[in-house]
Amino acid sequence: MSDTDAYTPPKVWVWNKESGGRFASINRPIAGPTHEKDLPVGRHPLQLYSLATPNGVKVTVMLEELLELGHKGAEYDAWLITISAGDQFGSGFVGVNPNSKIPALLDRSAAPPIRVFESGSILVYLAEKFGNAFLPTDPARRAECLSWLFWQMGSAPYLGGGFGHFYAYAPIKIEYAIDRFAMEVKRQLDVLDRRLAEHEYVAGADYTIADMAIWPWYGALVKGLVYNAAEFLSVHEYRNVLRWTDAIAARPAVRRGRMVNRTWGEPSSQLPERHDAGDFDKVKAAG
């Protein structure tokens, strides 16, 4: 079907496995596991099952920032979940996240272990677990931080599943869909740029979990690291977002967190699994 062909929705929608697109083989309209597969368990209380997509990077950055602060209890094992292979539909993973999306966290320091899913929820859980680290306790500042965190959680589907899908992954290019979501993504970038014109970080003067949530998506977008759309979206217009992006990217914990569960790009940027702080040194030595 071309961009201009008329389409009339059927009276009853039926799943078409041949719909095409990069992720067609793993998309389905039902939940639950497709196969039996236990999750591996390492030696640390915190077990992370993830991939270095923007949502996964949020959590590994948070864990590395906690370790940078000296929270030894934030040591973790990060296990690779290859979504293109359908690992997220294994019975063990579904047991931790019934929504079959990365990241998923299992805190085995509790009895029984506590499962936490959805990236924003994991950030709040870890912040509270470690004395409200990167989450203000003052009511007004906390509300501001959480508002921006949930702004990102609500906005990302328009960026990823909306713009990213139709611009980069859809089997056909649909002008209306691309225009609709490009307009919304640029509006979101303008919201963020205006905020960062007045504040060093998204929630105010301090670096918080709101920055950790927003940076992997919008920071990567303006640096041309996702969807190859920087020129298309004229991201050079968002100077405050670019300033903020570069400042966060320079943080040592962010540089480490971005490597974890990464299986693409330069070999020196990849750490498919992380079980100890020394694993980063192994990557450097191999390079």
C-alpha cells in the first residue's frame, strides 16, 4: 500500500504476521511467555535484566551513579536480554516483568525478592532504597523532579514508537504519520530546551533521576545517535538541550552506564554483561 492509497479499517481487526517492519517478528497482540527459560542469577543482591536501549541505559546509569556516590549495596549483575531473539518472552523474564519489556530488576536483598519493572519505577525504587539519592526530599523539588520523570515516561512513546517507528523502521513511509510525530517530537524538544534555558538540569540546580531518564532518549536524539534523524529534526536549534547533553555525557558514571548491556558500536563501548566493577577495565585492556 502506498502513502496515498485509501485505507478502510476492517470491522474486526485481525493480527497480520506479515505486516513487515524491523520488529515484526517479535510483535504480537497477546502477553505471556512463549517458551520456558529461567533467568540467570549472579552474586549481587541486585539483578538487572536489560539491553542498552535508552530505557535500559536509564537504569545502568543510575546504578553506576549510586556506586560513584559510594553506595556499595548498589553493586549489581547486568544480564543481557536480546529482544530481537525474543528473550523477553522467556518464562523467567515474564515472571519479573509481565509486560515483557526491558529493563527488569530483581532485588534479592529482600525475602521474597522484590521485582521492579518499568524504567521510571526502577529509578524511583533505587533512589528511595539508597536514601533518596538523586531524588529531592523537599516536597516542591521532589514534585518537580517526579513531574519531569513522568513527562519523559509519557513522551517517549511518541519519540520511539511514534516518530522512530514510522521514520526509521516502518516498511513503508507514510507522510502523515511522519509529519504528525516529527511535529510532536520537535514540540517536546522545545519544551525541554526552554526549561534548560533557565536551569542547569531538568529539575533545577541539581542532577536527578529526571535527567537520567530523559538523557538517553533526547540526548541521544540531538547527538544523532538514534534514528539518524538529527538533520531531519534540525536539532541544532536546541542549544540548551545540546549543552545539557554534553555535560551529562561527561560524567564518569554515565560513560560506564552507557556501556552496560551494549552489543553494538565500537568494541570499546560494549560491555554485554556486567558482574563487577572490574569488567570495565577488561574492556579497556581488550581495546
